Amino acid sequence: MNTQAPHPLERTLRTPADLAAAGLIAPEDVPGVTAVSARYATAIPAALARLIAGGAPEIARQFVPDARELNTAPEETADPIGDARHSPVKGVVHRYPDRVLLMPTLTCAVYCRFCFRRESVGPSGALTPSELAGALDYIRAKPAIWEVILTGGDPLVLSARRIGAIIAALDAIPHVRIIRIHSRVPVADPDRIDDALIAALKRTKKAVYVAVHCNHATELTCKVIAACARLSDCGFPLLAQSVLLKGVNDSVGALEELFRALVAARVKPYYLHQLDYAPGTSHFRVPLEQGRALVRGLRGRLSGLAQPTYILDIPGGVGKVPVTAEYLSPEGDGAYIVQDSEDGRHFYPPAAPQREDISLA
Ligand SMILES: *Cc1c(COP(=O)(O)O)cnc(C)c1O
Ligand code: SF4
């Protein structure tokens, strides 16, 4: 009988001690990481921990807590895209007439250190059955809702039984025609894309799109590619959402490699997100001007299939606009005036000077 604890790289790492035991942080970083983990949720599932242990700095940077997360820049806010302003009932964000976000849980398989909802995500975030029923009632009562986007948190951390129940409930609402699932699970824990999950997603004949969050080509391991292939073979069109991140994918070469790898895995790059002004993320921020130059560098060099829309969520809950001259006018010093889709004009602050060298540890 084997009574030993599992090897540190065979289970999800959640504490600074776990991270140190697995060799993902140095012993002298434990105090700084402890302060960060007390503030923001931490979890690194085995598949990603093994990639990091094998030497993948772009992966480590996205998931290993860092003392710089305790530096909040003046332009950073707890609810950068204004979810709260547009939440009519718990678990629903309704900003655009034809589509809503439904967040059945705020738990994730892995916690990205740059998350735009980092102030609300965490391990105890599931809706209660009556809250979920209330959210579904809201959707049922609004015939203008054509699409429901399951997000969170990560909806695919729920059991197949609970996911299947949500899909079946949405299937029964005639005006809901499209279900979209935003998830990091295919990358973070590809083993979860199993028969039970596929059966749960098949509890409707409506279109079910899966938008995978993926920021670096290294994330697309054989297992991840196999998980994507399985979803695709089962009839679920795949999209990718990526976030432009300093030190992860802020070069034309890294973006080109990522988008080519996604298309080859039958995943269509959908959005490249400008990083939102979430607290403690300034060490990840690529200024808009530099992002625009990178995206220009991809044009002409890369198949149209592999070109996502570079997108900005206007701070405060105004909505998303493409990062193009049509929507943005420079105000000098990195600031912009952003025009929304209804001709409202909004000030977009410049990124604070980067504090790359400052450590609070
Ligand atoms: C991003 C977002 C959506 C989806 O926008 P698309 O442009 O359709 O991908 C919907 N609702 C809210 C509140 C959002 O933040
Ligand atoms: S998976 Fe999404 S919601 Fe969860 S921490 Fe990462 S970015 Fe945030």
C-alpha cells in the first residue's frame, strides 16, 4: 500500500509552501508570495506546474504569485470593466441588449496573476441553487437575449452534472440561440475535457461555442491540443481569447507563434485583449501604442485566419471597442480619448511608469 503524499507536481499547488516544495519559487520568496496569496487566490494545477518546472518562464510569469502584485497603480481599480454597474441579479452581467454573461461560479482551475476579476474570483464562488435559478429566471424573462456567455470564474470547473443542468435549462429557453463558454480549463486541466463533460455540453442542439483563454504557444501541449480536437470533433466551434502581456507575448514573434499554433489546433483567435486596469497588474501592462505597433506587425505576415481583433474594454463598464484609429484619439503622454459605439467619449489614462525593479518581499 502506498501511503506517501503525492509528488508536488501531481496535484494542484495552492499555498506558498506547495510552490516552494515543487521548486516553483525560491525559499526566500516565500514571505512575499505569502502576502500576495493572502490577498489574491492562488492555484496552479499539475499540468501547468510541470510546464513551469520544466523551464517555461512565460508560463511561470502568468501563474506564480509575485510580490509586485501588491503595488496598486493609481489608474487601477477593483472592478475595472464595471461588472457591478450592469448586474441586475447575482451571477448575471447584462451590458449589451442581445447577450449576457452568466457566472455560475467565480472559482477557476488556475488563477491568472493579471486577472481582470481578481478581486472577485476565488475558491468559494459558486452560486447557490436558488441564485442560479434567479439568474436563469432573468434570462428567461428577457426575450432580447440571443446569446448566453458562461463565464466567471471558470464554468468548466463545475461537475459535468451541474454543467449539464445549466445547458439543459438554457436549451429550454426559446429565445436563447447561442451558448458561449469562456474557459481556461482546456489549457489548465485538459483531463477535464472528458466523456462526461462532452455529454453535458451535448444536452442542447443549439450552437455551443467554446472560447479558450490562451496566451502563449507553450500552453498548447499535446494534451491541450487533444482536448481542443475532442471539442472540435464533437461539433463545438473553438475560439481563443488572449491577453497582451508584458514578458509573456509582447513581441510580434510570440504573437505570431501563438496565433499560428491556435489555428493549427482548430482554434480561431477571436480577441487579443488590452490588459484591464486591475489592481497590482502594472508589471504586465503593454502600453496601447506598443500594442498597436505589434498588431500592425502581424498584418501582412500572418494569415487572416490567425488575426484576432485587438480589443479594449473601456474602463467603468462602457463596453468593448477595437483598438483602432476609428475609436481612439491620442491625447499625448500615452492617454487617449476613446469613443464608444454610441458616440460617448471617455478618457483612457496612460499606464503608470512600470515598477519592474521594485519588490516588496
Ligand atoms: C465582453 C463582454 C461580452 C461579450 O462581448 P463580445 O464582444 O460579444 O465577445 C458580453 N457582455 C459583457 C458584460 C462583456 O464584458
Ligand atoms: S481563468 Fe479567467 S477568471 Fe480565472 S483567474 Fe484566469 S483570467 Fe481570471
